[in-house]
Amino acid sequence: MADLTKESWGGMEPPVSGGGLRAGVRNAVDPVLFAYSQVLFTQNRWVGIILLAATFVKPLLGLVGLGSVLFSFAVVRLAHFSQETARRGLYGYNPLLVGLAIGAFLEPSPTALALIVLAVVAVVFLQTAMESALGYFFNLPVLSLPFVLVTFIVLAGVPFMKDAQLIAGGVSLDSMEFGWLPEWLAMYLRSLGAIFFSPHLAAGALVLAALALYSRIAVVLSFVGYAMGHFLLVQVFDFTSPFLSLIVGYNFILTAIALGGVWFVPQRSSFVFAAFGALFAGMLTAATILLVSPYRLPVLILPFNLTIIILLYAMRQRVKDGSPKAVDFAAGSPEVNLNYYRTRVARVGSRFLARFRLPFSGRWTVTQGVDGEHTHRGLWRHAWDFEVIDGDGENHTGSGSEVSHYHCHGLPVLAAGDGTVVKVVTDIPDNKVGERNPGNNWGNLVMIQHGPGLFSMVCHLAPGSIKVSEGQAVTVGTHLGSCGNSGRSFVPHLHFQFQSTPRVGAPTLEAELHDVVITEGGIPALKRIIVPEKGQSLRNLEREDHLAALFAFPIGTRYLFRYTSASGRVREEEVLSGIDLYNNLVLESVSLGGKLFIENQNHQFLVYDHQGPQDSVLYLMHAAIARVPFEQTAGLAWDDVLSRRRFRSRWWRWMVDMIDPFLSDDARVISYRATRDENAIEVFGEAQTARGKIRTFCRVEPGKGPVEMTMDVDGRLSRATLLDTRAEVRN
């Protein structure tokens, strides 16, 4: 069950804006549909509709499930629990499963109805309590544990009730013959239907359709889970009950989907982990059958819940988040998770979640890089030395016999990223040129902690120059001290490295820097990600305030565009700037419900991600100004990437989705340049495709923002023109 802790950028559908009967009906119906779709880890109204239909393969059972969801909303409202959580369906899926389970196991009667009502109330309160406990103390999802516990309690008490009776033979299977279907396929479909207590082929076919609509990767993972479950229960444990499909659907299929694509990025390693998770669920299933069978209780979905909670908690104890890669961002469908992770790696790097700049201002040169010939060897290989080299290739003036002759001596050293100062050494004298201090290799230094197991250190600083103290919080660009010649340093230079512990002299970490301007042959180029090499001349971006003001997008501002699609269709689209629940800056299409997540950083404008239809103003903006530096030095060029998946047709994209986790990254690189026109800026982008080129254009004017955008994909042109902009009036 979904119970994701962050709003899904790829699956969650926003409430309908505006008034009117249609909007009111949809906003009332969506929470119900989301309750159904949450069972398959998503919030999607069309998935919910199909799953709702699947429960009505047995009409009475479908009514019981629907009634349980509706009644749960009343309980949530009366108890004053979160209405936003209810709207997202998170308070509905456990009551749905409780209603379906009791309806499937008990004969219809007034007592059974009363038990369902009581169970729905109990499961809402239990879910609220468990979410608070598991989330606060362990950062774990509650999943469907409330459903399991409440259902066990109800079914265990049935033998002691006068007017309640278990259905003879348990949950019914198909009464029709489907001999034309292979046995394995029939069992697979029944297993899917059994997730909603309808182990029928028709119900399974509908669940498969919903699963395919939600995620093609999830469909593949469902076969992985089914295969592992069938192998274990039939070949290993010899569990040949006709109700095998109930156990497989509940536990093995959902376990494989959850581990292979929901909580971990779909990759080869996550598929292996999903198969292992199914094996783990198999062991728990056998143990659970042994424990509950004396009490005539069904296994239900307990093995799934225990497997996910145990493996998630264990994997979160890793010292390195490697393979499989955990979803550490706002989760969506497996396709969205894979696409977002690949794009993030291509755009901002994969070493750390934080981004790091050069620890100085102005242009410096790398005089020793990774695996350097002097000191950057072995466990300390991942480090850099920087000096200032003039136009004549010299690092000093005059004879170079004094430290003051060196261009870098006394220049400011800056924090490469946000963090907390954990170590300062400030009283070691500068060496004479050509000498070193072997007793204090690192000299004067500042070490900053940027996160768990991530520290940066700048060394060989000038004595008495350090401006910060231990325990002080710093931000990127904070003045730490001045370049000197202390420690193991023959000439003034700056040593910079990352490490995993706060111990001075600890082994270095493999690292990368971001948004660095490199000049080669007199031509500046902005590098999104770089591992500096010896001889490279580097500097940070230099902010120009008037350019930053062009991309301000003031909160509450509405932009009205005329959008012309590649097919020639013309419409008006309204875009509103604002902040989402997680304090992210967002441009939202009022007309289409899409979102563009942006940030106006100190040195550049950056689009993080786009959610919603591609045939829109926001996607056009995503492609045209994915990144714009707030510096326009003559000739400055840069690039960014867009996923090729976004340029495929829907049907071709769906076909590729099934094998995408096993393919290499397919990000498409777009090269950008910009020109100035008075105070405005025009950004041009170009990328090569198999059939031609992608060309983008955007003109941004003061006080207006983007006034014109175009994208030409292999001769198919789409365009957006700004018609009006105004600030929203707030009371």
C-alpha cells in the first residue's frame, strides 16, 4: 500500500481549481478513487476507477468496499483528522481492505454489517496512531498493518458471536471455466484479483489493466513476484491449496513492486532485491501460516508488511546508498522514479545530494589533481591543490622568494557548501618558501560538516586569518580564512578535499564540483559537473543582479499565455507562481494542472522537474530555460539534459518502459547560449536527434518574465506567447 511520506510528483493528481459543478463533483469523487489506487502505490483517478470496477465483479463485495471508504471519510471528519491526508486517499485504503476482507470471509448479516462499521472506525484510529509511532520513531510507512490487525481481531472473534458466520470454504473462486488460458496465466490473474479479495479472472484482468496504466515496470515486477511466490509455495513448500492465489497476490506481487520500483529506483539491482524480498516474504509466509492456522485465520497481507518494514529499515542503515538506490526524493510511479533519478544524476551529479562550488572567488588553476604526482596518492588520492596563475603562466611576482610574492597568498577562501564548522586550526605559522612543516601536514584548516558522513576541508591557510569558529553554521560562499603556506606546503596554495569522518588526515572521498566555469582556448564554458584536472583554469559563476531579477517569478503572479501546439491547436493557458507544501517554488498551470518545480539560486535559475502534460507552456519552459546562469560573459555556453522518454510517443514509451530499467541512461543533452537585448535576455538551445534537431528559444523581459518561447522538434513547432501578467490580489 502506498502511504508515501511525500506528495508524488508523477502520480498525484491535483484538485480541480475553480468552482462549478464539475469541479465540485471531481473534488468529492477523487478521494474515493485515490483510496482504491493507493493499494497499487499511486494516486490516480483512472487507476482508481478501474480498481473500483474490479471490486464490483462481485457486486455485493464491491458495495461493501465502497461503503467502507465513504464511511471512513465521515470518521476522519468527525475525529478532526487531516482532511488533506483523506483527500489523498491515505485514510481510505485500509478501511477499503477491511470492508472487502470482512465482506469476503463472512456471510451477509446485520452482525457482519455492524462488524464492518466497527472495524472501519477502529482501522482509522489505529492507522493514525501507527503512522505517528512508526513515522516519528523509525521513519517507516504504516502500510496496511492496521488492516491486518483489525481483520485478525474481527475474524478471531467470529466463533464467539451468535449471528456471525464464516463463509463455508472461504473466498470463492471462479465458477466459469477458462480452459483456453494457460494455467500459469490464470493463476497470475487470480492472484492480481485476490489483492481485492476477488480471485477471479475478470477481476484480475481489470487489476492488470490498472497496473499497466499506472506503471509498465510494475507489471514486469508483478511477474517477478508471482514467479517467486509460485516457485516457493508450490515447489519448495508444496503448498497446493486452491487459495494459493490469495497468498501470492497479497504478498509476493506487492512485495516485488514495492521494493523493485516504489521505494527503490528501478534498476537491475532493484529487480534482484525485489526477487530477494519475495523470497524473504516466502519465509515469513510459511511461518505465518504455521502461527495463524491453529486459530483458523487467513495469512492476509502480513508477510508483505513485515517484509517491507524489515528490509526498508535495514537498508536505511547502510553507510552508502548504493545499489539498489533508495528513492530519496518525492516518489512517483516506477517510471517517474527512474526518469527523475537518471535526470538528476545527469544534471547535478551522483556523488552527494548537496551541490558544491569552488572554495574561492576569481580564477584559480589546478596544480595537483586526483592521483597527483606529489601527495594525492593512495587513501588520499581524491583531493585538489589550487593556485593563481597569471597570464604569463607564473604563480608569483618578482623572485618568488617570499610568500607575499605569490598571487594566491592572502586571497579569501570560501565555504564550498552549507554546513557547520566542526574543526578549526589557526595558529600554525606560514613556512618559508621551499620549506615545509612535517609535524603539521595540514597546517591551518577549516573543516565543515555538510551532512551525515560528509565533510569538506580546506588546508594550508594563513595563520590568524580564519574568520569562523567551531560550531558555527555557514552557507556556501562564507569567508572562512585566507590562503597561506602552513603545514606541508612548499609554496602558497589551497588544498581542498572531502572525507567521511571529522578526523584530520582521514582518507578522502571521491567527489565532484558543480556549476564551474572553465576557460579553454579563451572560451568560457559552464560545467554542471566537473572533477577538476591538473592545469585547468576554473572559477565560479559571477552573479549579475539584473539577470537574476528577470527570473524572479514573484509568488502570486499570474501569467496568461497563448499556446500553439505542434499540431496547430491554439488555446490560452494560465500559469500561477507559488510555493508547494514542501516550500518548493512552483509554477502551476491553472488550466491543465501541471507543475514546474524551479529555484532562483544565487548564481543561476534552475528547473528541477516538470509534472503534467507535455503539450503545455510549462513543458516548453522546461525545455527552453532548464538552466540559465546569472552571468552572460561573452561567449559563455552551457548545457543541460532532458530525458529522451519525454520525446517518445505514448505507445512507444510504454513499450520501452518495460525494459528501461535494464537499459543505459538515455538523457538528451541540449546546448545553450544566450544574447542580450538591452535589459532582456534571449536563450537559444539545440540538441541533435536521430531524425533531426531540437531547437528551443526563450525571450525574458524585465517585469514580465518569459514573453515568447518556442520548441522545434524535428520540424514540429510549438509556441507560447505571453498575453498578460498580473499580481494576484490577496485579502
